[in-house]
Amino acid sequence: MRLRVLVAGLIPAAMGLAAALLPAAQVNAEMTDQDCLGCHGTAGFSAAGADGKDRPLHVPPGPFARSVHGKLGCAMCHADVTAVPHELKNRAKVDCGSCHAEQKEQYAASVHAKEIEKGNPKAATCARCHSTHAVVSPKSDEGKLAIIEQCGSCHRQNFESYTDTYHGKVTALGFTYTAKCFDCHGSHSILRVADPKSTVHPDRRLATCQKCHAGATTGFVSFQPHANAHDFERYPQVWLAAKSMAALLAGVFLFFWTHTALWFYREFRDRQARKSRPHVATDELPNLQGKQFQRFGPIWRLAHLVFALSVMTLVLTGMAVHFADTAGARAVIDAFGSPKAAALAHRAAAAIMLGIFFLHVLYLVARIGGNLGSFRIFGPTSMMPNWRDLKDIVAMFQWFFGMRPRPMFDRWTYWEKFDYWAVFWGMAIIGGSGAMLAFPAATASVLPGWTFNVATIIHGHEAILAAVFLFTVHFFNNHFRPDKFPLDIVMFTGAVPLEEFRREHALEYERLVQSGELQRHLVDAPSRPMTLASKALGFALIAIGLALLVAVLSGWMGLATVR
């Protein structure tokens, strides 16, 4: 041990003696990596201190060898052997400006350099942003992403708010074509926002936005890339939007998940008790054998299928970006190729969904207009909610608790009407906010920039609401409740057995029987191939929906935990 201490103490002494005997220029010229590693070794770049213990000076040579400086060698930065420390606290600082003179000059005028002059040890230096030995080219994607992370290590709150924007979510996915910290604030010459020369000063902010958004108008200036939904004083609109959407989600799910749980319990208990249900004895009526009641024609079924596929595509592509930091998000984006390709798929699916919706609205206008004299807006065949629906809701809850028999329904139940009108709400809220975000220049030409912040919150929360509602409540109502489990194929075949029709829509059945119109709605039962194909399609769609549900809930819960 004494020998080791003696040798360790002699090393810096010998190096100091060499520096004293040889001119600095000669020593610098002769220094190579082998000279450095000959003393320090390659295991950990350590040097012996006065106490004889090895103390690490640098990272192992692996990261340095892979860095942008790897081919230059240690001597490029550590050429002066007289600066090799005997004690770590005496270590000389490397002058990056000896090679990067222009960047050094820019940095000298920056807010970071001024903070260093004031004695702030936390202010950013070259190594703080670019690291020391593992420096990656700032022109590469890896280098750009690394710098963003380094910015976030000091500016944590601003980094978190940045990751809530579309720019931040794209970078979280590993792509760098959207705005990054230094694209807006600059790199080496960063100034305070209040400085008139700053690229994000209110007077210069529009020009900065126009570097990426050529058609940007003055509305862009009031966009808040670091808006905090928890800060009412600075961002009241964002705070209000976030709280309102959170309350909407809580209210909808509280009611309908409670409704679902109670319904499952009561229907399961009734099936266990084998309680009698209204039915049609088709075996006693030869003219009804092999017949089913047609509820939906081929156009409605096709529209439902295409609409469902477009919604699932929207959920897949939208949630991959919304929850960009989750494990599955990058896999989804990689499958599409890039966020740009996923965005194109997202907008194509949105166009299809909106197209089907508008065609439906045109059909309604034509249908109602053609039957204006006889159409009853609150009649039994209308989708318009009425007082009967409110009574049915009360009666349903009474049945849940065993206070009365199960209520009988007409052509449309109250939960079917809710599903129907939820689409109108979704087209207005999701479609409207999505259009604002898809066409930012047009939006900013008539609206202030903070509407982008609000639209982002509304679009994301409403999408979560729609996805979770569809794949829980809607799936239960139509497929998972005991009377339907495991699948209802009426939206694929268009027809439903008469026994099931009378059980689910007793009032309509009785009205059609009394008017003699029942026979007009009867069709042959679907063929076996049609039934099997419908079941296969139905199970496939349900499986996709449940997979999307797991992904959305995982991302949502993870986001809520972080926040």
C-alpha cells in the first residue's frame, strides 16, 4: 500500500517536472491519446489523489470514442499536461471556444453567460447542454433530442408544458422536424424573453413562428407553448378548459359506469332466476318460422362499419401521439413510418367519418322534408329525446334495485338515443377542434393564439371520452350484457330474431302487430355463411376495440399519475 501511494504521488510530480523542463508547445505537440492512457489506463480514466486512492476523472473511453470528438483524441482538449490535476478540485476547465470561436462569441452575450458571471453555478455551460465526453453532433436527431433533454433538466416546468404540445409529442416519439427549444429561443445566443433582441420577444415572435409556419399571422403570437393548466392567473382560458373537460369526463363516466354495473348485476340475477320474459312462439305460427325482424338496411350497416373503422383509426393514430411517451406509441408510429404519415392517416379517417356524418344529416333533411306533414318530431320512431326517455331512465334504475319489473321500450331506447346524439356532439367538439389544429394559419387569421391551447385540451380529452365510452359502455350495452353476451350481430346482418325483438322493443312490436305492419318488416333469417362472417367481423372489431381501450387507459392513467 505504501509503495502504491509513493508511485501514485510520483506520477503528477514527474508530469509537473516534464512540464517544467520542456516548453509547453513542445509538450502539446507530442501529446497523444497513448500518452494520456499510458498513465491513466483505459478502465476508467482515474488518477491517484494525495491520499493514494484512485478517483475517477472522466467517463470510460467508450462513450468518448463514439462521440463527435472521438477521432480527435484526448489531447485536442487536454493538450497542456501542466493542467492535469493532483487534486480533482484543481482541474482546469476545457476551453471549447478554442475550436468553436463563433459559438463562444455568441454564448458570451447570452443570458447563460451573464448568469455565470454573476456566480450562478446552475447556469448552462457548453458541457451542461452538450455533455462532456459523449458529445453528439447537434445536427443529428440524436444530438437535437439530447439537447432538448438537457434544456429540460434545468427548465423542468417549461419542458413538461412543451411536451404537452404537438411539437413536444413529436420529439418525444424520437422525431425532430417540429419546433424544438432552440428553434424558438436560439441556441448559443439565448436571451431573456423581455430582451428586445430575443427571438421570442413579443415584437419578434411572429418572425420566429414564420420560420416554420410561412403563413403565420399575428394570431400565432399569443399561442402559449408553455401554458400550464394549473396556473389560473397566467393562463385562465387553459385552466378553465382543462377543468371543464375533466368535469365532463368524470360526470359521464360516473353515471354510465354506475348504470353499466347495476344493469349487469340485475340482468345477471334475472337470468339466474329464469324469470319469464316476453317472447313470440314462432313454432306455433308457421308464417313466422325462419323469419326475423329487419332493423337496419344495407346502407345503414355499411355506414356503421365504415364509421367504426374510421373511429378506430382515429383512436389508434391520435392516442399514439397524445400518449407519445408510452411504450406502444413509438411502435404504432413506426408502423406508419413517421408522425407525418400517421397524421395523414388520422386526417383521412377524420374526413371519412365527417363525410358519413354529413351524408346522414343530408338524408335526415331530405327524409323529414319529404314527410313534413306526417313526421312527429317526438314520435315513437324519432330519435329526438322526450319525456318518455326520462321516465324510462327512472324506471330502469327502479328495476336495477328490484323495485319494479323491467320497463318496456319502443323503437329506440334512451341509451340508443344517447349514443346517436353523442355523435353530433363529437362531430362538433372533436371535429371542430381538430379542424382548428389541422389548419393553424386559417385559425390564427381569425382567432387568438391561445385558442390552440384550448383546442388541444378539448380535442384530446374529448377523444379519450369517446374512445373509453365506446369501448366500455357502448360495447356493454350492445354485446357484453348477459342478454347479449358475447356478441350482437344485428348491425352486420341487419335482422334480429323476433323473440329478441319483442323482448328488447316490446312497445314497437305491439304497435306493429295492432296496425298489421309487422309482416312488412319480416325477412328471412341470414344464411349460415352470412352469420359466421358477421360473427367473425364482430369479434375482430371487438378485439381491436378492447386493445385500443387498454392502450388508452394505460396512457391516460400514466398521464394522470405524472400530472
